[in-house]
Amino acid sequence: MKSLEEYLDLAARSHGHMCPGQVLGVRMAMLGMAQLGIDDPIKHRKRLLTFVEIDRCATDAVSLVTGCRLGKRSLKYLDYGKVAATFVDLQTERAVRIVARDDAREKAKAFNAADADPYKQQMEAYKVMGDDELFTLQRVRVKLRPEDLPGRPRSRVMCDKCGEGVNDGRERSVSGRVLCRNCAGESYYEVVKAG
């Protein structure tokens, strides 16, 4: 593993700035790797799967440290709105969920009370606070289906309504028809007709 400072430097360059969320994400991922006994996440990337629960800065840092990516199907995003991540070792089936503690912000104030800028105070404190002050850690079991694992698609069907292809069991069966989630009424968008 790289050092905290090396990861923070890479995170700032990759994300475009350094912030408390980046520090939390780097530290969270480093702790997750240590808990799973993975000393080089890039070397062991084929055996690592990571679930992130927020679409904020911390997620970019978690991805950077673990090497897990959406496009490689090794990073899974769950919109839970929590600064949390679950790290799964596919080889051993061990998993650990790490959550940023809500009280860490208040604790951060005591670490650098002389700095009047709360943002900078928080960011610097997160670099030196103990893992137990920053995070809650849980050993967990993650139920994985074959179609959720990294690798090539395991199935592909065509939607009976729109004709678009749907991979890996994400289709819905409605009244005997195979439908994509959009056509089944779960759409996040609405088609706008020209004219």
C-alpha cells in the first residue's frame, strides 16, 4: 500500500481538489484493505469488490485506493446517502463495512482549535484522528449473485416494448412480457418529443 500522504496527493490530482471527504475516503479504503489483509489493492484487484453508499467526494477516493471501478463492475454504487463503504474479498468471502462517524466533525475541532477555518480544521484533523474516532467498523456478509460479479455479462435479453438490450437479470417480468426497468415504470427520465 502507498502511504496516506501518497494517496492524498493522488486523490487531490484525480478528484481536482482536496477536501475532508477525500481524506475520509482514502482512510476508509486503507482501513478496509487492512481489515481484509490486502496489502496491495491493485495487485489483488480481481478479488476485490467494493460497495459505496454515497455519490460524493469520498467515493472517488475509495475508488482510487481500491482500484475498483464502475466500468470494471468491481465498484457498486448504492444510493443510501451515507459516507460508508463495504469491502468484499471475493476469494475469502470476508467483508467489512466502514461508516464515517457523525461525531467526527465535532471531535475534529479539538485537534486544531487554533485554525479558524472549520473546513481546513476538519480536513487536517481527519488526517491524524484515530480510526476508531473516524469510523464504525462492522464485519458483514454480502449476498452476491453471479450476475453481480465482475466480468462479462452473464445474460442479455431484449425489452419487449422498446427493444433495448438489458444485461445481467436487470429486466422485469410484467404480465408475461420482458421489460427493461424504464418500460416497467421505474424510469428516471421522460422522453421529450421534438417539435
